[in-house]
Amino acid sequence: MPIKSIFSVVNDAKKNIENLSVAELKEELAANPDLLLLDIRELQERVDLGTVPGSKHAPRGMLEFWADPQSPYFRDYFTENRRTILFCAGGGRSVLAVVALKEMGFTDVAHLEEGFTGWQKAAEPVEDVRATSRWIRREKSNT
């Protein structure tokens, strides 16, 4: 069987999940102070580019482990009925992450369809993670 294009997989998955625009995310953030906004990009993406203010970081590679109360990696901000919105850079990884959380039993999960790139293009505020992170990108030396 030939490999199915990841873009086809993502597009098919989008039909079964909640896809939010930047404007819809802004409305939800304003209306629900208990909303869990998750940045699932790699740490270096978050440090280099910043993030949506108020978001928590849960890297895609650890998401299910951090969300599982039985896992030694569990993070207590995950609650199965808490409104949770995920975002990545462009909206692909977050689709697959929403599907995974729904399969685990999370009931109120969506993603930012345009991703962080869409947030930036809409000229929305960006939190400077570099200013507070202990992780930094070191410049390569010429020696």
C-alpha cells in the first residue's frame, strides 16, 4: 500500500475536529479565563519566535505523556473536561495532537487552524519567551 500524504491525513482529520480562526481564539481567551492554551511546537521554536501570551508549552513529542494522569510525566494542568486549545506553527501538528487527545478521552479540544504563523500575521501580541527562558540559542563560534 502506498504511503498516504501527511497533508491528506491532516485534511481528513480536520473534518472531525474543531478548527478555530485567530478571531475565534481571541474571543475564547477573553471569555474563558480557565481555558488551557497549549503551544505544542518544539522548545526552540517557542524561544526563537515567541508564543501566544498565556500559553503553556507541551511539546508534541511529550503531549500524550504529559496529559495522562497515570504517566510519571503527567502535568496537572491537563483535565479531561477543561477547554483546551492547541497550536503549532502552521496548524498541521496541532490537528494530529487534537485527534490524539480526543482518542485519550479529552472532551473539549480544538486547535488554532492558522497556527502561530496566522497569529503573527494577524499582528496579535507575541510573548517574548527568550527574555524569560533559561534555554537560549548560542551563536556558532568561528573557531
